[in-house]
Amino acid sequence: MQETLELLNNRRSVRAFQERPIEEEHLSLLKQATLRAPTAGNMALYSVVEVSDIEKKETLAGICDNQEMISNAPLVWVFLADMQKWVNYFHESGAVERGKEQMNVFYRKPGLGDLHLCMQDAIIAAQNAVVAAEALGIGSCYIGDVIEQFEDLRDLLELKQYTIPACMLIFGYPKGKGPIKLTPRCPAPSVFMENRYEEPHIEELAKAYQEHEQQRRATHSLPYENKGTLADYYYLRKHTSAFMEEMNRSVSVMFDWWCGD
């Protein structure tokens, strides 16, 4: 038990990898651990596209804000929220016709509730993969930019209507073996609540992100000549950024496509 907790508490994102492929035994164990993730109704409402083609990896890196670490990663997995497999299964197995004829049950198109469950399945499976990779000595990093430029990603991976990206992971054996430097996390009382949502305001928020802000100030990475706050940092760097505007546009297209005719 202690080993598992140490694994979780010491895990950090890795973005620089050795130039060697993932060992076949490790890849098999990684896939098996991913498949053991919890899944709604045991339906496995997700799929994983392994992008191994060099040209496709380079295109994918371009789609994700030109991050070379993606094209350099030995293993790239795109986790998809996938209801397409069940839409096909329902129709091709005759379940839709039998439901209509024998039970007076009529087919409905997947909606946002289905999408939510599919997203949960995909992201839970991804986190299983992250933990398993860490146990195998394999570094990993989530790539949030995979939800930008959806139209280009859809074409690249030949996605169907009810398959949209939930997240992406890159894997590889870490390049360096220096001391582990962990980024700060919020203290438990600022995240865990009991029985109801407790809306935080400036006093609670400043306390929650105090360590994070101190670390940024120590590295002189806060805005306004390092006199700004962590709120300033994320407001300028993330919330009002061009890539977040593109993410919101792209996700809107995804959801419209999923719910469209």
C-alpha cells in the first residue's frame, strides 16, 4: 500500500524522453492496466488511437501548438470518447429493430449525457495508464492542446461522428534522473468540502494558492515585473489566451458535431 501511495505522491509530468521505444512487455502491461480502468456499465465507452506514423505524429504536434515533444515521444495515445462503437453495435446486431418490434422502444441519437459518460470512461482509463506507466518507470504527460483545432484532428485520425478526443498522453523513458521536483498542490481543506459546495472568495483562494504563488515569485515568473499575483499570471497566460479561445471554439464544434443530424 505504501509503495502505491509513494508512486502517486511522487509522480510528475515528463516531457523529455530517451530515444528508445517502449519495451514490448511494458507496452503490453500498460495496455492491460488501461483496460482494467472503471467503465460505465462495463461498456468501455472509449477507444485509444496510438499515433505511431512519423508524419502523423509531426502533424499532431503541429495541431497541438507545435510541441516537438509530441513528435519525439516514443509512444503517443489519443483517448477518444467513443459512442460510435455502440451505435454501430446497436444497429448492426439488430438490437434497434428488435427493440422497436418487440418492446416498442425506438432508437435515439446519442446526446450530451452519453458524451459525458464517454468522456469519463476515456479520462479514467488515461489516468490508469499514467499510474501504470509510472510503476513501470515510464514517464508521461497529458497534452491538453489535443482539443484545439478539432477539424484538423478529426481529419488526421479519421474520426466518426460519435468519436471525439477526451485527452492525449505521451510516454517514454525519462531522459534525466535528477531529483524529483514536485509542483505545489492546494491544501486539502481548499478542495474537499462536506455536504455542500462552499464557494471560495479572495481570502480562501489566496491561502489555497499561496505556495504556488510563492514558488512563481521566487522564479520571477509573475507578471507586472513579478509584483502580480498568481491570479494575474493565469488570467493573462491561460484564461484570456489565444489558445483558450481556440479550445473553446474547437470544443463547441465537437459538441455540435456529436449532437448534429
